[in-house]
Amino acid sequence: MKYLFAFVLSALVVSTAGAQIRKLSLQEVVQLSREQSIASKQATTQKKTNYWQYRSFQADYKPQLALTGILPGFTRSYIQVVQPDGSVSFQHVSNNNSTLNLQLSQSIAMTGGKVYVQQQMQRFDDFARDDTRYNGIPFEIGIQQPLFQFNPLKWDRRIQPLKYREGNQQFIQSLEQVALDATGYYFDLLVTQVNLQIAEKNRSNNDTLFKIAKHKLELGKISQNDLLQLQMGLLTAQKDLASAQQSAAVASLKLKMFMSSRDERELELEIPLEAEQFDVNAQVALDEAFANRSASIAFGRKLLEAERDVQFAKKDNGLNATLNATFGLSNQGNLPRDVYVSPQDREFVELQLTLPIMTWGRNKARTEVAKANQEFARQSVEQDKLTFEQEIFTQVTLLQMLQKQVKLTKLADGIAADRYQIAKERFILSDLSVTDLGIATQEKDIARRDYILALRDYWQSYYSLRLLTLYDFERNQKISY
């Protein structure tokens, strides 16, 4: 297995050596991820779903035209018929009773009721007697009005717009989350590529120094122990190079998968510079976060939903009544047109009611549960707000600190590289020990990695602040797509 892995790895190195290179910057990777990654496509789909859900909600408050009916309504059977003397006779029937009803209705959001106008036509065919009759309602206006009941339309008009706004802001957040995730994958690969560059450079340098050391040993300028130490350094550099090649290949595959890229070219990432210096006011960041984030909209929505549930529990436990009233015209005849000739008045009024009398405390318990849930919702929102504010202030402070950290690590990287070059030249001139050269090499590698890691922390903090506030502090404008 060990030899097989070595063979596959060597084949990978050979193939990558002749492969085409695709150079990408951090901004390009972020943009590609926003355009073509699975996560961005899911965010777009969720935005469409949110839009059509809101359109469906709006349609509930507009006039509805519906055609209903029973076509056909055929029956052939024996039915029970009560006779004048109280006895029962079973008679054979064969008929068709069809109905068509055209209704235009409008919901009343303020009261929870519904008004409607309708027209109806009924045809009855008695096949046993070869008789056909028509019954119809040329015109009718009616109202269905719940009394003392919970009004869902009223609450939906307050809650659904918040859900719609929340969904729209969630879409922006999702794309900013894509940018943050892409930054993570970008630097995962960049770190491995920098490690690979370090490993390749160290292997080359150690090979050169080992050859020089063998010549020095022949001249008696270094000991056998120093030569062995340099040989161990060369072997370690070769091992680190093989490990770095494997890590770079895995990280490259992960980044391509996240971007949904099928490009077979090898990726070569640029080391991004820090953004231009800009100040972030913590209070401005907090204000923008509460104005833009879906979570801040969700705070108000959750409180409204809890209040709605309390009202539902109270209304559902008391007197419930429904008023149904209609006024119109009706008639019957042998032909459809007879229905419209001198129709008669048609009135209907009905009041349905339900009043719980003895529920053994069930109604009160339901109300108290809803009140407890409302109080819990208030407490949760208050805690979430505090956590929300703390995240904003922490991220602002972190970004400002990392802006300075990047500059310091960049300076240290340059100093360490210069120091290593001087140490290398001194060793060649036999003016520096192998141990001191090894220390300079380690410091150079550590400084380089620290600089890349500082850049990673900086850019992740940069995109995290954008995600938390949905505000671009470089351009001083809200983020929108």
C-alpha cells in the first residue's frame, strides 16, 4: 500500500507538472462562488419560493371567482319514504341531480368575514317518470361573518410582510455566507500552496547546502555530524514536499467542488492584499445590522406570532358565533330560461354559536400555556438581541485588530526572509553553524505561514462583518443583489 501511494503521488506530480494553470484571486473566487455554487443556487431558489409565498398571501385578500358544481349527480337505488300514516315505503328512484354555482367572493381582513355574490343553476332529471326540472338562483348576495372569533386574516396582514422582508434579507445573507465560505476554502488551498512552495524551496536549498557541505567536509571545514544533520534536513524537506503536494491536491478539489467548477486546470491562487484602510464605527455597524439583518426582522415577527397565539387561545376558549345571511332571487321551471322569468325573493339568515360551559380548566390551561410561550419568546428575543449586539462589537474590534496584525506579520515575513538569505550566504562562506542556519530557516517558514494565516483571519473577519451587518463599509452603502 505504501508503494502504491507513492506511485499514485508521483503520477499526480508528473501530471500536474504538465497541466495548464488557472490563476485566480480571492475576489474572483468569491464572485464565481456567488454565481455558480450550489449554495448560491439554493439561495436563489429559496428567494423565489419566498416571493411566490408572498404572492399567494396577497391573493387571499383579492376577489376570488370560482365555479363549483356536481356533474353528474346520478342515483339509482331504493330509498326510504315515510308515508302519511307514519309507515315506511321503499321506492325505486333513478335520477340525476346536477348543480353549477358561479361565485365571486371577497375576504374582509378587518373583520375576518367574507362577502360574496353568486349565481346557481340546478337540473333534476327523473328517469323513472321521464321528467326534467330546473331550479336556480339568478342572483344572490351573502355574507359570512365570524363573531367573537380569532381573525387569522388580520394577523397575517401584520406577519406575512415581515416574513417576506425576512426572506429577502436572508437571500443577501446567504450570498454573503457563500463569500465567507469561499474565503475559507480559498485560504485552505492557499495555505497548502504556500506550504508547497516552502517545501519545494527548502528541498532545493537543502539539496544545494548538502552538496556544499560534502565539499566542505572534504576540506575539513565542517564535521561529519554537521553533514548528517544537513542530510536529515534534506530527507525531512523531501518528506514535507510529498505531504504538501497531497494536501494541495485535496484542498484544490474541495474549492472546485464548492464553486461547482468542472475546470480541470490546476488552480494557482494569488496572495491577496489587505483591503484599503477603512474605519468601522461600532454604533454604525450595530444600527446597520438591526436595519438590514433578517434576524432583526425575525425578532419582531416572533413577538407578533407569540401575541397572535395568545389571542387565538383566548378567542378559541370563549363564545364563538358565525352569522350567515343572504338575499337574492330564485325560481324554478321546465326550461333553464324559466328560472329568470319573474323570480321570487330568497332570504336566509342563520346565527351559529358555540359556548363552552364546563371544560374542567382546559380552556384556562390553553390560555396560560400561550401566555407562558409569549413570555418565553420575549426572553429569547432579548437574549438573542444581546448576543447579536455582542457579535457585532466583537467583530468590529477583531477586524480593526487584524488590520494591524496583517501589517506586522507582513513586516516580520520580510525581515525573516532577509535574515535567512544572510544566514545562507554566511553558511556558504563558513561563517555560520548548521544549527543557526536551521533556526533561520524555521523562522523564515514560520513568518511566511503566520503572514498567510493573518491574511486568512483578516479576510474572514472582513466577510464576517459584511455578513453580520449586510453593509459595505468600504463603499459606505447597503449590500444588495
